[in-house]
Amino acid sequence: MAIVSEKPRVVVILGPTAAGKTKAALDVVPRFSGEIISADSMQVYRYLNIGTAKPDEAEQRIVKHHLIDVADPDEEYSAARFAEEACLRISGIIAQGKVPFVVGGTGLYIDSLLGGLIDGPPADPELRAHYKRCLVQRGSSYLHQLLQRRDEAAAARIHPHDAVRIIRALEVWDYTGGSIVIRQKGHGFKEENYQYIKIGLNTERPRLFERISERTTCMIRDGLIQEVKDLLSRGYSDKCLPLQSFSYRSVIEFLKGKLSMDEMNRIIARDTRHYAKRQLTWFKRDDRIMWFQPWECNRIKETIKKFLESPVNRPVG
């Protein structure tokens, strides 16, 4: 049960990849004269469209989207930057008398926006540059092994290919001699900036995995390989962090002749399933999320309506 306060009201629609968040949001958001703030750590990057399942131009005409295409592929984009920019967008949306909807599957971004980041040490440019050189020269698996030797708890939580989080965990360890996991537990994202409702979308795992396989096939059919070629022709290194994500990394391996077309398809689908599992593990820790099937848009609309119309300091749900 949520208690409505005088803080600005925000609706969050979240869930694992391929759960149907975009389709549901395009149905639900116009009902409330809302605008969407994308909480997807890959859709912030320009030129990465097919591999990130970015809403196309027609979908973005239905509802105005924010924080899509705001960074170049070789530009650093963090949860802190997302939270800062999303807060500004939320203020602007509310000032227009509209409802801000935060839609996406990057749990860290959502938690950072709603509750603030942990009180960690500032990023050291020289230290970060060192780890980025290690990333380029030796790969994310090497950095993950380094983290495992220093901070086993953090390494257990972070995927070996999630270079951004690995580097941040190493920075915290180097500065403080302690685990970032302890700091995260101590913080607990308690300093909430908004009154919010979290709508989670999910479906039965076999169906979710089937949707992931279908999406993978569609991405390749719709030009994912050409999208990667175009990115490389623009001069972006295949070591750029966005191009190290599972969809793009596998296409690059295919272009280098290290994978066949069938192997590339299989590995992208497999890695996407693993990513969906990690997303669900993150979200399942939060008992404030109200879960729905992606086709239950009428129930979702009624729940949101109740939240938005509830008087201040009245219980909702």
C-alpha cells in the first residue's frame, strides 16, 4: 500500500527485455496525457536503433519520448547523469500539466532517479582511464577477474561483460578498501524524490524466452548487421562500451568471421535471455512493484488512474 504525499507524482513502467513495455506504454500513456522518459541504458545512444529495440519514429509520434539519442556511442553515460537529466525532464513535463512516465528495464537508472545514488567516492579521471585502457587491451572478463580477487561479493552480482559497473566497483574498492555492495545495502535508496507507482510487466518464462527469440530474428531481418557496419564506418571502435553489449558484440564477432550466422543468432538470443533473468532478479527484490501481464492494459490504466487521482496522504492500493 502506497501513501500519496505532496511530492511530484511519477508513473514507472518496468520489466525485463521483450516483455512488451513499449507496446503497453503506447497504449497507456496517451490516456493520461503523459510523456515518456526512457530508462534504458542503451537507448540513450545515437545510431543504435535496431539492436536496442528503440521506439521508431512512428511510435515516438504517438507519445513524446525523452532521453533517447542523447549521447554518442563513444560518450560516457552514467546512472548519475541519467538521474540528473531525467529530473529536469520530469519538472518540465509536470510544468506543462502532463504526467511523467518512466519506462524501461535498467533497474539501476530507475532506482537512481527515484531514490538517489549511493554516497560513493567521486570518479577519478586517471583511475578510470587506467581501467578503460585495461578494458580495451584485455577485455571486460579480465576486469571482472580482477574484481573477483578484490571484491568477491560485487563480482558475484555483476555480469562479466558489464564493464561500466565493474569499473565503478573497482573504483570504490580502490578508494575505500571496501565493497560497493556494503554501501548499496547501507543506502537502500531511501531518500525518495517522488511519489511513484511501479507497474511491472512480465509473462511466463517460456513465453518471454519465445518473445526474445522472435525479437532476435526480427532484429537480424530488419538490418542489425548493417547497423553495426554503419557504426563502424562512422569511425566508432568496436571496443566502445555500447558495442560490447550482447547484441552488438555478437554481430562484430560474426563480421570478423568468428561466428556463423546461425551461431550469432543463437548467442544473441541466449545472452538476451540471461540479461532478462538478471533484470528480473533486480526487480524481484522490490516488493513495491505491482506486476501485470503485458496485455492487461485496462487493469493497468485503472491502477494508474487510482494513483493519480488519490488525495494527498490517502492510501493507494
